[in-house]
Amino acid sequence: TARRFIGAPKSEQIIFVRGTTEAINLVAYSWGGKHLGPGDEIVITHLEHHANIVPWHFLRERKGAVIKWVPVADDGSFLFEEFEKLVTPRTKVLFLDHLTSATALVFPVAELCRRARAAGIVSIVDGAHVPGHVPLDLAQLECDVYTGALHKWACAPKGCSFLYAHPTAQAWLEPLVVSWGWESDH
């Protein structure tokens, strides 16, 4: 049901999590912990939700990475020229909202993810605020990871969110929280 609702090609590409913030942390620490080093660049827009920025700040401190902020025009349009100026061979990840919670600006994620993929940059999209506002077909979106809250999208119970991972991204995802099973001597 979730696969059809978000337009994911396969149900195996969906990981259920407790919230979008958990999904973003899972990706930041799974991917960033392995792939970021001193001087590597994280590109983020300056309109991101605070919860989305925090894991990247921690990774910047721990790994010596650099955060670069993409400005947005006063009229809310995305500044592709400024984005292109920020991208260098050291740029490793692009993180952005699909629809910002601060201004309801809809970023051109399809184009940005296409450009990121062409440059070998991992793209991570927060779709928590998209439900009912923007049609979504993840089969057509070239992002590596897309996160969202099913309770906002499909009347699922609160705390039912998802992380969509492109097959190339599934290789580097690791559990953020390990649940220990009940052990018994019986």
C-alpha cells in the first residue's frame, strides 16, 4: 500500500521508521559515517527544518566536513546558479526539503536530484510536508533517499514514517537503533 501511495518501484525499497527525523538521522549517520571526511562538502538550503540540520552539524564536527548553504531568492525561487557555484569535486551530499515547513516553498527536487546524480553526489530529500500539496512518484524522481511521514500522507497511525532508498543507497544503510530480542533459557 505504501509503495503504491508514494510511487516507489518496489516495496523492498521502503523502510518503515518512527518518524521522518529518525529516517534523516539514519541516513546521515549510515552514509555520512562511512563517506564523509575532512573537507568533504554537505550542501543544504538555508530553509531546512532544524531537525534536518542537526545531524549534518554533528557530522561536520566529527568528520571535519564543510556545510555549504544554498540561498533562496526573495521571491522563493531556487537559485540554480548559486547551487552550481557551491558544487565542487568535494561535494558529497545534497540535502533538501521537497516542501519547506517555513515558507511552503516547493523545491525543484527532480531537477536537483538529476543534477546531483550526474555529478556523483548523494541526494537526500525530506518529504515530510508534501502530503496533499505535491504529487509524488518516486519512480520518476532520481533521488537516492526520500523520507516522509505516512500518518500525514495516508492516514496511517502516528509514528508510521518511511525511508525510500534507491537500490544504490540500500548498500550503505545500517540500523540506527538496534532492538534486542527477548532471550529465554526455556
